[in-house]
Amino acid sequence: SEFVKFAFLCTFAKHLDTVRDRINKPKTLLFLLIHAGAISGLILLSGDLGVALVYCGLAVIMLFCAGISFFYMLGGIAFVFVAIPYVWPHLNSYQQNRIIFGFTPEADPQGYGFQALLGQKCVANGGFFGQGLNGGEYYKNLFACENDFAFSSLCEKFGMLGGLIVIATLAVLVVRIFMIAKSARKDSGSFLCIGVAAAITVQAIENIGMSLAMLPVVGITLPFISYGGSSTLAMYIMIGMVHSVHAHKVKYFFEREET
């Protein structure tokens, strides 16, 4: 699912570039939804709810930036609410419990809510400046403290200050990618950069949210921070694609000067 992510970004960006002039036509939008839904649906069927949500999030952001009508967005939100009662029974019981107790972890503090509440304690125990690189106690009992809950571990060791530095760094990176998207030579490159920025944003929000016990624990890594070979490699490949878009933009200006 991680390596399909940048392949999906390439194909979806090209699809948006091809149909941008008629993106608000029902038939065009239908094919775009099939394109995005096929990948997200297969990942959801495999049981990886977290990554499926990332795919949905970046597809929505890319569609919005491509100029989809606001009325379609409202219709999509309404469709989600209508579809929930039909989709819910087909989720596995553990996925349902993750969602239910993800928003109310205190309702099951020794079960499904234990992980989220412990991650929250890590953040609180760090205070503003943290317990130090070798300090902290709660993270030792925190499952997946090096990947899914890396933000909780980081905050316990480096405090709120360390957490804010990470958030600010990711925010600067996202803004920079959007700037590259704005100056891209082709619309497909622009959409590709928007997709990468959206993937970083959605993953960061999900990961930090579940570390603070505000969102369900769905198994999402924090970009460039969490341990994990496939996730980290996929993220660096996507950043490499952004560099490629920027490099071709610079080359284009050199060619114009020579002409």
C-alpha cells in the first residue's frame, strides 16, 4: 500500500490534467471517483483502514485543487453520511471498536482506549522541555512507540517544544511543496506536488491526532519521523518526484533564455 501510493499519485495527477477542462461534468467526475475508489477500496478490503483514509484524503484535496465544484463537495459529504450505515456492518469488529473507542478512549481505558490514553500520558509527561533523550517512563510500555506513536515518544523526551518543532518543520515542507506546485511547468506536475503535500498533511494529522487520543488509532506513520522502511522509502520517493517537477521547471526557463 505504501509503494502504490506514489504510483497512484502519478496516474491520478495525469488523469486530472487530462480532464481538467471538463472536471465538473458528471461522467468525468464518475471516472475520477472510480479511479480513486478502486485503489482505496482494495486497500480497505485488505484491512489497512489508516492507509485507505490517506488515499481518500489526498484524492479529495487533489480534486478540490483541480477545480471541482463546491456543490459536488457538499454532495460527497452528504453521500458519506448516508453510506455510513451500509458500510459499517461490513467492517471487522476490531475496526469498529477502533473507531468507537478512538474518539472516546476513556470509555475503554484498559482495552481499545489503553494505547491512545498512554500515548496522551507520554505527551503530558514531557511537559514543555521534555524528560531528555534518555528520560521518560511511559513510552517504555507504549506499543509501537517507534513508529505509530513516535510523536508521543518524541514529546515525552523533548517536550511540547520538540513536538512544535516537528509540526513546524512539516508545515514548512508542505508550504514549500505547494509553492513548487504553483510554479510547475505542467498541470500534471502541479497536481503531483499537491498530492504529495496532501499525503504528508493527512498522515501527520492522523498520526498526531491519535497520539493525542483525539483520533482513532489506525496505524499511520508520522512522515520522516516514524521508524519503518517501506513507509520512509515511499515518502522519500515522493519527495524525489517533487524535486523532479522543480528541476524540470528550472530547465524550462534555461531553454527559454537560450531561445
